[in-house]
Amino acid sequence: MLKYKKLSKKLLEICAKKNMKLLTAESCTGGLLSANITGIAGSSDIFSYGFICYSDESKMKFLNVKNETLNTYGAVSYETVKQMLEGLCFQARSKTLTIAISGVAGPKRSEFKPVGLVFIGVKVSSSNSEVIAELNFGNIERNRIQQKSVHEALKMSLDIMRES
């Protein structure tokens, strides 16, 4: 957790300067991103809430991901992460940074997708600023895939915040 403390702290500082809130939706990281962010003192001023949407059912229920999207592209897809971001933005009450992650942490492949395939999306609710990345960390240890996903999500978030 200390590994990402600097990135999490910097992200919270930038959000505070821009008077923005933060929402997350995590699947394969199981709350690790939210835990890193909320591990920083003062994060409650910025971090509103996060969802751990591990199942397709939860993605549909809490983020309005369409069943058709999940059936056509799978939970681990660009299209699903895009809808996860849209679901978070729909809930935003003010200018908000939203982060969504879905992937295959392993040890077994899922939906015919390889272990290590992760989609990470970052969007600012009140603008067109949106980035969705497809990453393949390879068939490495489950926890390492989760950690690398959190690291990339924080870096992508910092990049989009610098631009917005």
C-alpha cells in the first residue's frame, strides 16, 4: 500500500485544488484502488464512494452496464469499462473524477480472455475528458496484476487531471 501512497496523495491534492470529488468502480482489483486512496489522511474530503462490481449482476445493478454489452463483449472489455464510467458519471453530483477497472487477475482465464488483460478507464464527469486503456500484464501472479492495475489507474488519473 505504501508503494502508491505518493501517487494517491498527489491525485487527492490535484482533485482538492480543482474542487473535484472522486468515484471508483473496481472489478479485478477488488477495492485495492479505493483502499490506497482512502489510506491517505484527508481523503474523505475528496473520495465519495467506490463500488466493487465483481459480478456482471453488480455492474448492471449499480452502474447501469447493459446486459447486451456484457453478453456481446464480456465484462473485460473496452465497452464495459466505458459503460462503468458512464454509470459513475451519471451518479456524480458535482465535477467528479471517475475511475473504472475490469480485468482478468487469474489464475484462470475468463470469458476466453487471457490472464493479465485489464481495461482501465478514467473520465471527468463534467467534460469530454475520457481515456480507456487496454493493458496486458501477462500471466503473472494475481496480486501483481492487481497492483499493476492500481498503479496504472493512478497514473492515468493524474494525467487526465493535469489536462482538465
